[in-house]
Amino acid sequence: MAQAPQKKPRHIPRPPLASKPFWDATKQGKLVLQYDPEAKRYQFWPRAISVASGKQNLEWREASGKGKLYSYTVTHVPVAGFEDKVPYVIGLVELDEGVRIMGNMPNVKPDQVKIGMPVKVGFEKLNDDITYFYFDPA
Amino acid sequence: MAKKNFLEKKDVCIVAYGETKIDRATGKTAYELGAEVAAQLFEKTKLKPKDIDGLGIIHPLSEAPNTFMSTYVAEYLGLTPRWCQTTDIGGGSCTGNVARAAMALQAGMCETVMLVNADAPSTINRSDYGSYRSEFWHPVGVQGPPGAFGFLMNRYAQQYELDYRGLGALAVAQRKGAVKNPNAYAKFRQEITVDDYLNSRLVSTPLRLLDSVMFADGGNGMIMMTTERAKSLGFKKLVHPIAYSEITNFNGPEQTPDITETGFSVSGPDALALAGMKPGDIQQFHPYDDFLIAVMLKLEQIGFCKRGEGSQYLRDTDLSPTGKLPINTGGGQIGAGQPGLAGGGVNLIEAVRQLMGEAEGRQVANPKNAMVTGIGVIPYGRNWTTSATMILSA
């Protein structure tokens, strides 16, 4: 029988102040995004400035957590913390709000994944500070 | 769109190049590898350290924590530069520094430039990019650059036809170059077949091991000066940069861009227009090759073939030194190994070597011009950050 691969600890985010509301929200099972009310556009990942208007005018808004799969890759050479999951699916998701976000798709098998498939966000607690997002088929 | 071609007059030139062997886990530092390059350049040109008054370098992964890198290299090599610069546009830095050095020479900041690119990431990689990586990249489980290129390849295959045999043909052609390149990583100096490529291990689908570069240690560099000075010093083989265009963070503010569209759709046609050339005028192509698909996208977006026809073009075109479009004749980085952020120099130096007529065993006949590209940095959920295109002339 094959030896189980040795597992290293999964990387835990070290969030800057600008994305604190994002990680506060995930702890409550919510996905929030930065919104520029002047440009009427969302952006991802969180920053201390709007890349559309160049202003520090960003609001946090709760997102639907729904979207479609823009692209994907099935990882065969794992990164730290995923040694026992291979092969595993990573999605590049286009959310209904008009931003793209990368997420693990732990409940999708490699032969089930398809570009364009509808997806929805899910959450898993990594520790007391960080609850991380992933995507499931919708 | 750049309106003015600052390289049009051929008033600056490369008079010598240097390059170490590419090897794995040498135990050497970037300083030691850079010293090997510098010694080659001093030997070839008969210049002394006191003659160098301009220095341009890349920021090595192996020395990443040092934010004073170019000054440390100056001190290590005994140089007294009046223009001293580290460029950090990733794999675009080596070619980018040729353009930056040209401007420094034209501006009169210096008259003899040494460009030194050396890195040893297969001995030690001390990089930490910060920014979003800790929050939104590493915890997801995505396999670094192979993961990003997996997204790119799958999306391309959704929008266009992707014939993996075309990518395989490129892998085969570049390996043939590595076999003939004495500086290529020794274990790569054997030919492969398209089947070897198609059957190589999956890393992050659909990307395979033989789609990819491998980190190694090594260095390369060159001496540049004004053409007037080169002639007065008696240098005979001069290579001129004649057009250059770069773009960083292409489509930056867009949140849902087409990820198969790259900055080369800007910098490629731009460089050609500046030079007054068409793709068919380019005699040889030395594209930055971190992954095979990047070369294919450049062929399409610079204009060597139509959009969506890149893999068929690679499959049906003779890419050898005697072919229709010789590509990465020394193996490129995928064939010869990627000496970290000195990697862009592998493509660049091969172009210079070809234009000086010194590519023994793989020389393109009657070399007149070459196109070189640089790719820098993997951004979040896109293709790459910097796209640089240079045209060189003998």
C-alpha cells in the first residue's frame, strides 16, 4: 500500500488592514466585495484604492456568491496543505458582480469540471482568525 | 502607442556578450555567477573595471531581500557607475535593460555600460512577493505559475483550437537547439519527441512538465556603448537594438478581461511599426519561453499567424535554424534551463550571438535581424504582467 503523502501546513493568509472587512465577513459566512460608487464597478482583490477611478472611495457590499466558471486547472503537483487531495480542481470564477476570483473546488471531481458551469461560494474555517472561501457547483 | 523610435538611428550598440553554463544547485551566489560573466566581458573587450561607468542588473530571486542590489554588484565587481540600476519587471528585465541602457547612453549619463544578469534560485530562492499572494493565492492551493498557465491554456482551448502536437513540435525544436548549445543544462542536451511531450507528467492541467521551464543557476550579460565610441575603440561586431516596446499590467483596471489577450497585442505590433517592419521581415525569433503556450500566443498577437492558429502554425512550420522562422535556436529557457530572473538573457544572448555570427552548429545563415521578447511576472487571474518586444539588427 502506498504511503500517505506527508502533509505540510496549508498557508494561512496574513491580511493587510485594507482587506479586514473581507475576512470579517467570511467568518460570518458572507462574501463581500469592494465597490466604487463613482465608476459603478466592483473590484477584486481588495486594495486601498479603486483601480477604476483612482479614488479611495470604496464601499464594501455583500456579493451574491454566485457566478460561472471562467476557467479551471486540475492540480496534480500539490502545494503545501493539499498533498492528500490530488488531483484537485481550482477554478477561476467570474462572479455575477463582474469580478474574477480564484478558488478551490473541493467537491468537484476532475471529470465533472466544465467551463461555464454555474458555481456558488462556500466557506471553511482554517483557524479562529481566518475562514476561507471555496466554490461548489450551483 | 509609442510615436517616436529612440533607437532608430542605431546610435547605440552591444559590443560583447557573456554567458555561464546553466546548471542546477551550483551552490554559487548570484555575485559569483555575475563575476564569471563580468570576467568574460572584460576578457573579450579588453576593458577594465575602471572603464565601466554604467551598470544595469536584474534583482535575483536568490538575493531577493537585498533592496540595494545594483550598488552591491558595483562594489563586488569594482565598478564606479554614473548610471546604476536594478530593473524588476521580472523576466522582461534583461531585454528591458538593453532599452534602459540605450537611453542612459543617449542621455550622456554614461559611456560604457555593463549589463549583468545572474541568479541562483535552484541553490536558494528567497523571494516573497507579499501583496495579495498570502491572502488570495497560496491558500487556494493553486500551483504557482503552472496553475496560472493551466487556466490560460484551458480558456484558450475553449475559445480556439489548441493542437497539443503544435506545442510538442515547439518543445522538440527547442530541445534540438539545447543539444547544440554547450551552455544548456547538461541533462537537457538530448532530443525529445512529440510523444515524449504528450506523455510527460501533468503538473496543472492541461499543462505538462515539458510545457514548462525548470529553475537553474546561471548568468549572462553584455557590454553596450554608443556606436561612435564602439567604432573608435575598434569593435567590429556591433549589434544594435532598433526598436523596443513594453507594457506592464495590460488591461490593468479591467475586472473580467479575455485572459488569452496579452500585452504582446500592444508591444509586438508597436515594435514592428517603430522599426517599419512586418512580421515576415523578422528573420529569427527569440521569445521568452516560461511555458510553450506563451510562445504560441506571442506568434499570434505579434502577427506571425492569425488568432487561434498558433498551434497549427507551430505544427506546420520549420522552426529550425534553416527553417522559415527559426525560434529559440539555443533551446530557449525551456530547452536550456531558466537561470531565475537572468532567464530572459538566455533568449536575448542567443539573439546577439546569432547576429554576431557565433552560434556554432546552429547559426542562421546571413543574420540581419532578430526579435527578442520578455515576459514578466504572473499576476492574479490573468496571463502575465509585463510584455516587452525588442528588434535587434546586425
